Amino acid sequence: MQDAPRLYLDLPFPPQGEGVALDADQMRYLATVLRLQNGDTLHVFNEAAGEWEARLEIQRKDRGQALLVAQVRAPEQPIGPVLVFAPLKRDATDLVLRMGTEMGVTRFCPVITERTNTHRINAERFRAIAIEAAEQCERLDIPLIDPLRPLTQLLAEWQGSRALYAALERQESESVGVVPGDYGLLIGPEGGFSETERRLLNTHEAIIPISLGKRILRADTAVVAGLAQLAFRSSQSI
């Protein structure tokens, strides 16, 4: 028996036994793509309501509702790192968003560096990718997507007491000990940071240089390696 599909609904949930309205795109996905029938089970969720078992009620081809049967997970406080990254080519950026969401990133902070090729983002598309990943990986919250801004601006606004681990290639790095629960990870663009940016990073009070190994990784690979390393170290403090 397959698990019930999960659907993120960004609206308040009514009391148990009542229905949550589904829009045309959601109905098309459930009825046409997943081929659900009237009365089939699905799970609906969001940060405020938690996750609920529901029954699909098809009213017409482009309209329906999810009748709330029982809550299966209570709301949870989102806990996870901030990911600061330079946008990459489209497919690589999509991968960063998906993998970051699956690995618990609570906020994506895209930044412009001297070697960033992309100076524009589609925040709605970023959020859609994060929602799809959250539905798949069974998390309740959707990561926040910050506006694109210069790396220098982000560093100026970053609180010095909050650790920001930076993957700096070919630089002696500190041994990563126990990682605090509230931290960020900074991954540079393809081609790495410029010398000017390296000097800025090395003088910022929040920056902690880390190594991701002897090899030079693609930026999207570095995201996974960095998040995995820091998540493991963070778990040691629990």
C-alpha cells in the first residue's frame, strides 16, 4: 500500500471534520497527475496546523476540498541552518534548493559575489521548488527565501554572535568542533570567492573557515557536504 500523498496548503485550517479548499492547480495535480479518486486519502500540512489526514472531495474538475479527518503531527518549531549561497546555473540552483530543504535549511539567502553570473532570481519559483521538496521529505515548514542582495550587505547585517561557517578552498581552516544550534553556512560561486572577498571574510567576526576535503567541489556538491558535516557536529551537542 502506498503512502498517502502530502500537499502543502498555505492557508488556515478549519476544525476537524470540515474542509480545506483546493485550487485548480492542486486539483489538477491530485486528480490528473496522481489519479486520486473521490474519497481517497491524502495528507495536508503547514507550519501552523501541523499535518492532517484528509479525504479528497472532488466538487468539479477544477475545484474540491480536503476534509480533515485527524491530526497526525502537531506543529513543530522549525530548527535548522541558514544557507548563504551564490545563485548558480538554473539546474544547479534548483538542486541546491531541493537538497537544502531536505537537509533542514530554514532560510535561503542568495547573494551576489564578484564572480556570480546570475543577478536575478525568481522567488516564486524558488518557493515552489522548496514546497515540492518539503512535501517529499515529510517536513512541515517551508524554508524562507530572502531577496537577492550583495554578499557585502549580508555580512554587514549578520550578527557577529551567530556563527557563519564559510567553505574556503585552499585555505587553512579551523577544526570544526561542536556546532551551535543556530548557525549559517556560506558557499561561494563556481570559481570561488575573489581575493577581496576572502580578505573581507577573514576579518569578519562571525566567519569560521571550514574545509570540505582535499578536492575542489562543485558549488552544489559543496552545499551537501557542508550541511552534512555541520549537521553531524551540531547533533553532538544534543
